[in-house]
Amino acid sequence: MLPVRENNRFAMQTGSTWMTPLDSFFLFWHSLSMDTVFVKPAKLERKWFVIDAEGKVLGRVAARAASIVRGKEKAIFAPHQEMGDFVVIINADKAALTGRKPVQKLYYHHTGYVGGLKTVNYEKLVARHPAAPMENAVKGMLPKGPLGRKLFKNVKVYAGANHPHAAQNPQPINL
């Protein structure tokens, strides 16, 4: 189909209508547009996984858990929806850190009062709250806001080897 000049502008005849280059561009652009994926909660199959963090690097365990909870390992992924699986992390207190991080890594929190910034290193935090470093690592890898808070409820972190989720029959994940 060759363009013809009609009324001082180029147009192409497609069937019984005339189309300008701008019209054909908009048709092309519209064909490239993608629709937003909305997955119905009833159609989601959500599984349970267990990760044993004993001797594994803390950040690698947290990154894998965040990816599973987010749903990035599924065929359908929507960044605005909660569609991931549940993750149970056991032996979180025995996760390894590389280098001198057990002494040098610092965790901060603020009391809410003026000058209330508190600092504690990894060793002291593990002694007081054994699962806290793993929880902080996973929480930091999830989106911020309401979706991230909702996703974090699907992560269960335990300091020991026992967990109360045996009824869900979690599948082990090897890192």
C-alpha cells in the first residue's frame, strides 16, 4: 500500500478508511501497551517453605526469603499484589556473617525522644533477640509501605530448630 497525497498531507488507505501516519503510530503504540495483571486470591496456590539458616550467610537467606514471599519466583508476578508464598526461617541465630561484621555491624533504632538514637552491634542484638537480625534483613528487602508490611507477615523467623508450622507441611529449600 503506497501513501498518497491528499489535501496536503500523506495518508494511506486501509480498507475503506484513510489513515494518516499519526493515526497509524497511535494504532501501533496501542498494540504495544500491556494490561495490568490482577490475580484473584482464590486462584492463587500459596505454598509453605522452610529455610534452615544454620551456617548460611544471613543476607543470602534473607534475599531468597524476600524473593519467595514477594512471589517473584512464580510464573505470574504482579508487583502491586500479595501473591507470594509463606517462608519459615529456622536457626536464625546461627546464621553466618562474613568478615568482622559480628563486631562492626550496627543496628539503630530511635526511641522517639530528642537525642534518642540507640545503637547496638550484631553480637549484642543476637544475645538479646536472636531472630531480630534476620527479621531486619528480610524486612529491609521487602517494599516499603502497606504492601511490605502485609508481606512481612508471611515470613516466620525462629531462633531454634523448632517451629509451630509443621501442619502446613513446609518444603525445605537448600541454598
